[in-house]
Amino acid sequence: MEFLNSLKKRLKHYSSPFDHWELNEPLTEEAIEEICKTEIIDLTKMNINYDGTRAIDGGEGKFREGISDGGKAIKFRCFVGKENSKDFPNLSKLIEELRSKDTYGYISELIKKNLYNSYVRVEVICDRKGFWLKPHCDIKEKLISG
């Protein structure tokens, strides 16, 4: 339970400019290796007008213009779920750890938010040089991000 151990033993809390936490070594070496080996397109090498944001992953229609069926988002991030869990055994273990009562209970106390009926979503993102994330409000269903 590397993630929970990191929370309990290697966590730093900051209150300025808002409450946030820094985790030290929350993932196993094997999980990190899976992330590093995930094949994700380098958008900077594609012949598109890449603006440095994640809008290309299906958010904005300009990346699908001229495609009658609406096109398909370019895969530049990978969600880990049932359909590909065999490809990510260590990240799947992380998901199970995050779903455990001990872990979500500890996080719930930490952030003062009940996570009992929440869902875990793990994704591998490859933000490259030039990437920036527009200031935004996440959907109300998103309770925590890391």
C-alpha cells in the first residue's frame, strides 16, 4: 500500500495560497515503469495546429473539422480501466488501493470531504513541452485531483 504509506509518512501540507499537499514517492517503481512505457502520441510531431492544451482530445471541434462523422479524438492520454487493466497491473493495484476503505477514509479526513460514494479514475497523460492548462473549474463530480 505504497500510496497510503506515502500519505501517512511522506506528506507535506501547505495552506497558501490554498490547502494542498505534496506527496513523496506515492507510486511503486513498477507503476512508474508502466507509466513510462505507455505509448502516447507526441502531438508536437504531428502536422496539426497544436495549441498546447488538452482540447485536442475531443473537446474542440476544430480538430475534427471536415470529418462527416465528427471524427475521433487523438489519443494523447490513456484512462486505465477494466478493458486495459491487464496492460497496467501495477496501476490497477493503485486503483484498488485508492478504492480501499483505509485509503479513501484517510483522504476523506485529510481533505474534510466524504469520498464514500466516489469513483476512482486513473489516467496516464503525456504533457509535452509547450503544454499549458487553461484555468478552469472541474465538473462538480470531480471531488479531488492529483
